Amino acid sequence: MSMLTEDYRQIFLRGIPMMDLRAPVEFAQGAFPGAVNLPLMSDEERAKVGTCYKQQGQEAAIKLGHQLVSGSIRAQRMAAWAEFVRQHPDGVLYCFRGGLRSQTVQRWLHEAGIDYPRVIGGYKAMRTFLIETIEQAATECQLVVVGGMTGTGKTDVITRLDHAIDLEGLANHRGSAFGKRSTPQPTNIEFENRIAIDLLRKRDAGHQQFVLEDESRAIGSCSLPLHAAMQTAPLVWLEDSFENRVERILRDYVVSQLDDHIALHGTEQGFERYAEQLLKSLAGITKRLGGERYQRLHAIMQEALAQQRDSGEVARHRDWIAGLLHEYYDPMYAFQRQSKGERIVFAGEQQAVVEFLRERARSGIA
């Protein structure tokens, strides 16, 4: 790679290591997967330079920037940049627009005997490229949506298909009122970046049809950029027995959720955080449940959590899960199926749905 590059496609397809020179506050608002933030300036230094630029102009701002990043501070940052280059000789560096910050760091590295490629247009140009990647996929590719009652295993279908986009995985959220995970969600910008890169790589592998799980406009705190295109896509309806659905929800939202919290926080604190999250999720749909129904399910959930804490037994959880399905989720999804009926092109259980979707992709049916 030359010392300048604007081959954004190859950067993302190849997963080229990225040194992000923006300030921490910029990086926190949204970044590319795997990018490492090694800023030229701290947030405070950047703010001072920005104020100077507004009041005294570019030349004074550049001079102040050099004063702020000098001596031991510059030496420490140079050492961090040089170490990144040593670990990632095939990487690139960039700032927000590919301007002064990245040019400065590239020049300093060159003066130290290190030549390293800079991305023309910086973060902003690469971000624009990814937004366009999503827009192109929405208009140029065939989308197929997998719907079904809660607990039928829609995510299980998604993970079995090479041409599926795991929206909930990319959003780090299971997509329902109970879908919050033990670790934080990405920012909305990061979520969009993840979707775009997944689409880019799968299209490069030859896929032109994509399967997505039926979702609302947002998955947790992440807004879904493909939502509008998904509303007119063919719908495959996944079915399963009520008993299997209860067991699957028990696995995903009780057993696995507790395991995740314990892995992060230890046994005691992990259980407390898991129990708090479960109760908070139920409280979040109080208005939709109605007061009496909420109180009844809340009491069952508390009993189930007490039993689980004391003995590790999870059987009592099946009672609130079954209650929620019967009284809340199933009527809602039954209405959705009826309202989307004309879009349904196939209905069946998991294996049949997976085979149908694979054959549809092979045949190129729109």
C-alpha cells in the first residue's frame, strides 16, 4: 500500500488494522470495528486548539497544537504510534477528514524513519462509503425477512445461514423488551458500520440475497437503517410448539443471561445484576401489560429468582414465561402475522425454513 490510500473497500474487506488519531470524545461517538484510538491530541488539547482556531485562525491554532503536543507528551505518543506500526505493519492511519492531524503524525513518523499509509478523506470519507454500502444493498439486493412468534428460534435460523445478517448480534441485543445483554450496545454509528461491513463482505463473497430477522425500528438503543426496505420484503414465518418456545426462552433469557453476568461480575454480583435486569425488563412493559397482570407476573418472577438463587433450579421461570407468551406476546404476534399475511411466502419449523431459504438463495428467486 502506498503512503496515501482511498481504497476504502479493501480496507474493510481485508480488515486492515486502523490507527484512529481522532480525540477520545470523537472516537466514543462512533468508530470502525477493530480500530485503535491513539489520538494526536487529548479532548482538552483539541478543545483549546479549536478555540484558538476560531479566535486567531489556522496558523495560530497549528502553532498551539505543536506547543501542546511536544516534549515528553509527544515522545509518549510517538512511542505508542511506533508500537502500533510494529504490531500492524500492514495498517493505516487517519483522522477525521484526513487533514492536519493525520498529516502531522504521518510526517513525524516519517522523520523517525517510519513510513505508514494515511487514508485520504479520513474517518468521514470511510463513514460515507459505509453508509452508501447500506443504501446500495437496500436497493440492489434481495431481502428476505424471517418472522414468527416469540421464542420460535428466529436467531437460530439466522446463525445457520451464510447469507444472513445477524442484526441482533451486531446490535448486541436480543431485540425484545427482555433483550438487553450483560455488555453494552454499540453506538448507533458503530451499529451501522458493522452492518455495512458485513454486507460488503458477504456481497464480495457472491451473495446478492440477504436474510434478516423481522425487527422493529430499533434494536434496543440502535436504530435499524434497513427497516424501511424490510417492510416490503418477502416474509418467511417460523413455527414451533409452545413447549419448545418456552424452553428456548428459558435457555436464552434465563440460563445464558445469568451465565453471561456471572462471567463478567462473579457469582454473587452477577446474579444480582441478572435478577435486577430481568425485573427491570418486566417493569418496562408495565403499561402494555396492565397493572394486575404485571403484579401477578412480577410476583412469579420474584419467586423464580429466589428459587434459582437458593437452589439453582429454574423450573419456576417457565411460569412467567408461559404467562407472558399467552397473555402478551402471542396475541401481538398473531395480529402481526395477519397484517403481514400477503407477504408470507413460506411457513414451517426451523429445518424446513432453513432449507427453503438456502434453496431460494441458490435459485436466485426474488
